Amino acid sequence: MAVLCAWIGRVFAACSGTPNSFIPSEMAQEIDYAHDHRVRLLQGAQELFPALIAAMDAALSDIQFETYIFDFTGEGARVAEALIRAAQRGVHTHLVVDGVGTGRLPQAWADRMDAAGVLLRVYSPLGPLGLMLPHRWRRLHRKLCVVDGRLLFCGGINVLDDFHDPNHGALAAPRFDFAVETTGSLVAPASDAMEQLWWRMQAVRDARQRRLPEAIQALRAASAARHGTPSPDSAPPVRAALLLRDNVRHRSRIEKAYRRAIAGAREEIIIANAYFLPGGKLRRALVLAARRGVRVRLLLQGRYEYFMQYHAARPVYGSLLQAGVEIHEYEPSFLHAKVAVIDAHGPRPWATVGSSNLDPLSLLLAREANVVVEDAGFARDLRQRLEHAMQHEGRLLDPARFAQRSWRERALDRVAFALMRLALWVTGNRY
């Protein structure tokens, strides 16, 4: 039932939103770049978890952790153990998980965390009607961890073993996903955003328990231990920024950043995205780029995971293929990446790694976080990994064969797309 509810929620959530205009100057003002960052690209949980665990084991004052899924199978348990060890030695440890992605933690693990002193909150837990209520479609989808206020982990990787899927079981090949480890001035806004969400959730909880004065006092006394010094690093600093999406002030920051970068592309665009269902303006940006001679390549999900995600995107594929966009479908395992790299070998390289899919749920409803990097070395590293995946693990769609797919496939595509349009009509919005 939980899986069904999650699917229904994504079906309807994928269909609300509002159009927004492409105004380059406006987009430029929304990104606050700084040049004091050191950023390391991490591929999969196999690279992220050891770095994350090492940082937690070295933590001195506090750990802030947010994730959509926290699964305790396999390597996920090692992350949980690191959180417990940190809390046991007195590190102030906050953990927030999503009420749909994670739900209630297994009781044994919840008890262990509570006994160790890990402070846990569940974001927007589901009530009796679950995701049938539209306000429950707004989820916490970002994956962030800040250690001692100086080190940030950000990306698309949940606390989930690379070889395990909660719905499909054991995987023959690791999940394809990315994260970054970074220091610099962008750590502070990430920490602030996580702290604000934590104390707002605490205030709501206290208010429901008629303890509003305590909530206000706690809000004012939010942790002040976030002034560590970044570890020395021989790597030169790079230009980077943090993009946060919420439902109040920053509703379209990530989408605008994508569109601006695509509009400025001169040679090449590579996007890897798990759930690819872009709105009209983002699709047009990709089409225009291809028509002006930019090589546009998309690495998308090739394995059937969910009906809506798989079939509703197919009509979108057609217009992109006709414009000359290359679409590669990742086949060895599930693709969960939300990354892009533009003009890696040009004078203005641009790359992003984060939690935001290019679909309505991420771009219009969920809390998301992406790191944007303008650095040749980083961009080329990411490009090389995506290039390898497309050449050795992807299947290039043939436009002619795609146009001639069976009537059954076309019918399923149209049904999925019609459901999406129906949800649009219900919400009264366009995307």
C-alpha cells in the first residue's frame, strides 16, 4: 500500500506547477557564486559512504543530516552506526528523514538511535489519507549532511546500499548516482537551511503539544557551534554555489539555473537524470540548443521502475529526438543520478550535482539541493564518467525505430501522459 500511495502521489505531484519566463539577467542574480570552495566528486554509495562515515567519525561538535530514504540494508547500516557512534561521544546529531521515502524507522534502529542521543524527526509523516491530500505531495527530497559546520555532502544518493532496492530487491550492478564533498562558504547556507527546517518542525511539534513557549525558546537557542575551519587541502579552490529549492522564496532556482546554462551552451550538453519529464520551457531550451549546433546528449533511465515515470516521458522523447538530441538509456542497473555538465572543454565550463530530477515533483514541489560548479577540472571529471556510461552501459535510441514502436507502447505512453494532463487539470496549473 505504501508503494501504491507513493506512486499515486508522484502521479499527481508530477502535474502541478506554473510557467515562468526565461530572463537571463534574473537568473544570473539568483546564483551567489564564491571562489573559496574545494569540491570532490563522488560516484555512488561506494565512494560516498566511506567519506561520509570518516567525516562523522571525526566530528567534534555537530552533525546535520537530511535524506529522503534511510534504508538499513547492507551498507546503509554502516552510516547508521556512524551516526550512533558520533552521538554516543557527545556530538550533537540531528537526523531528518522524509515521511514517504523513509516512513517510520525500524523499531530496533529507532530505539538504538534514541538511546545513543541521535535526535530524529520525520518530515511530513502521512496521515490516514496518505498522499491523497495534495499538501502531502510536498516532500523532503534533498540529501544533505553538514559536519561541524565546515564540511558539506550534497547529491542524489540516499542512505541506500548500491546493490539493493527496497522495491526490486538485490541489484546485479550498482545504482548509478553522484554526490559531492565540499568545503567553503556554501556550507553555511546549507547548514542554515537545515537548521531552520529542524526548528520549524520542532516548533510545530511543540505547538501541537501546547508547548509553544518552549518551541520559541528553542528556536532562539539554535546551535551556535558551526564555526569550524576547513581542513587543509592542496587542491586549488573552485567557483561554486549552492542552489536550494523550497516552496516559499526559491520555487524555481534550480530550473532557472539549468535553463540559463543550456541557453549559454556553445559546444556540448550532457544531462543524466533519473526521472526526466521537463516542462515546455526546459524542453524548448534543449531543442534550441540542438538546433544551433550544440551536441545535446541525455542519459536517462533504461530500466522499468514506475509506470508514470517510464511511459509519460516517451512523448517528450519524440520532439527531442526530432531536434537532433541524443538519448541514451542506462541499462545495467537503476539510474538515479541528477547531474549535468556543459562545455567541459570550453572557456566557461558548468556542472551541477544534486537531488533535483527534471520532473514536476522536483522542480515544483519538493525541497531540493544542488551544487553548481564552474571549474574545468571538475566538469571534465564528471563528463568522463558520463561519457563512459553512455558508451559502455547505455543504449542509444534510434529516432526512426522509436517513431515506429508498437501500438501497445504508444497506447501506454498516451495513457500515462493523459493521466498527467488530467492531474494538471485537477490542480488548475500548467507545467
